[in-house]
Amino acid sequence: MRIKTFLLFICISTTLFFCCSKDIPISGYKTQNVILIVVDGPRYSETWDFINRSFIPNRSAMLQEGVVCENFYNNGTTSTVPGHVAMCTGFYQNINNGGNEYPSEPSVLQYWLKTYNQNSSKAWIISSKDKLAVLADCTNPEWHNTFKPSIDCGNLGLGTGYREDSTTYKKVKTVLANYHPTLMLINFKQPDAAAHAGDSLGYIQGIMDTDNYIASIWQYIQNDEYYKNKTTLIVTNDHGRHTAGYLDGFISHGDTCQGCKHIEFFGIGPDFKKNFVCSTYYEQIDIATTIAHLLGFKMPTSNGKVMDNILLKKN
Ligand SMILES: [Zn+2]
Ligand SMILES: [Zn+2]
């Protein structure tokens, strides 16, 4: 009788262990949520490299608690959809920039939803540009149409046009409050949209407005019991713009000039170094791999590497 009870105990505890462990990140890091904000298309020379960092005062102050990489690059196609695909999938793909094509490989959001068997309301893509809705799926037959994150892109989804960043910002706040997502990709379009229109003041205003949104989102996170001290925020760009004096300068982008390739990586959260300017050469595809690393899973389809030099030691 005693032996039977003992065996039953072993059985139950083993089952419990395997069931529960599935839902617990085993990375050893403090990060349990990751929010990735993409500021669309500012040149590095107008963000971190501008004198006194005048257009990004909030991020400049947040650096006290975070890290910026000064040698961070988009080494693929320097356009919106390809840039977002690279950071989300860890794979450079010269994908159509009009929202007519799905990425060939799964994103870090799909991997996370599958790994931890989570509901789609826990991973979100919220974007001012409707075409970024293609990031929710991929053509890889093992993944297509499975583990798709929730989307809120453009006016009313794919093919409906862009919307104002202020609307995207409101959506972000609503989704954070109502769903408490673990993973979120946010796109703010204004620097890119104004620059294409040749509006240099609007371009700078877009950089300053998005800096305000970023600070407000971080403030919200650190004042919310669910997110506080266990959420990592990353700010990056899909691409820069042509180097000053080259072609039409800040108006366009899309080639391999320094201005188009050199982009921002700013990170703040419990596992990042503080007040740290990192000079290690990292690139856009490393974002997906680093997020996966923090949340305790691997992305075999990613070519990126873990950005070890910006991380604090594990507990
Ligand atoms: Zn553009
Ligand atoms: Zn260029």
C-alpha cells in the first residue's frame, strides 16, 4: 500500500513538473515581457548622433537606465517592410515593400506563441502603416497560418492606408491595459512619412513626437504592477535615410549608403546594462535572437546572434 502511494506521488509530481515548466521561461533573466518600438526612418545623425541629442531628450535621459549601440546596422534592404522583417525574423529578405508578400520565415512573436502555447491576445503588432500586417504570418509551410499574433495596423488593416501615430499610441495604451501582452511590436511612421514629403520640420517633429510616445510608454510600464521591473523596451529603426549631400539627402532611402544602413538600438529593462554606450558591431537581425534569448527559447530560422555585450549577468 505504501509503495503504491509513493508511486502515485511520483507520477503526479512528474506530471505537474512537465505541465507547469512548459509555461515558465527558463532563460534565467528577469525579463518576462518585451516591447519593441520601431521609429520609422530617422537617420542616426538626427537621433543619437545629433548635437546634445536635442531631438530625443527623453531617450537621452533614459540612457541612465539603459544602453545604446552606436554601431548598429541594417545590412539588408533599407526599406520599411524588409527592415521590420529582418528584426522580427532574424533573417534578411528582400521582400516586397508594399505589403503584398508574407515573410518566408516565422517571427519572434510566432515562435513565442508556439513555444509557450499562448493565446494570440498575448502578442501584438500595432502599426501606423497598414502594410506591416504581413508580419503576422509567414510562408514557411511548417508555420503558415499558425500561432499568429493579434494585429492592429493602419486604418483598418492591410490595404486601408496609414494612420496618425497619435492613433497608434492610443491603441498601444488600450491594448497594454486590456490584454497585458508579453510581446509587442509597435511602428510609428511620422519621421519617414514627413521626410518623403520633403518636410524637414515635420521630419524633426516626428522624431520628437515619437520620443515623447516612447517615454510615456516606458512610464506606463514602470507604473503598472504587471510590467514593472520585468519588462524590456527596445527602440530601433527599420532604416535610416540617405547621407546628407548624397542623392536627395533626407528625403529618400533604400540603398546601401551609411545614412540608410546606420540605425538606432536603444534598450532599457532589467537585464540590460545601465548608462552604457556599446560600440560592438551588431545588426538588425540580432534583435529577434536577443529577444528569444531573453524569453528562453531558440529561433533556428534566425541568422542573428545574441547581443551578449549589452546584457547584465544572469542571476
Ligand atoms: Zn520610407
Ligand atoms: Zn542611402
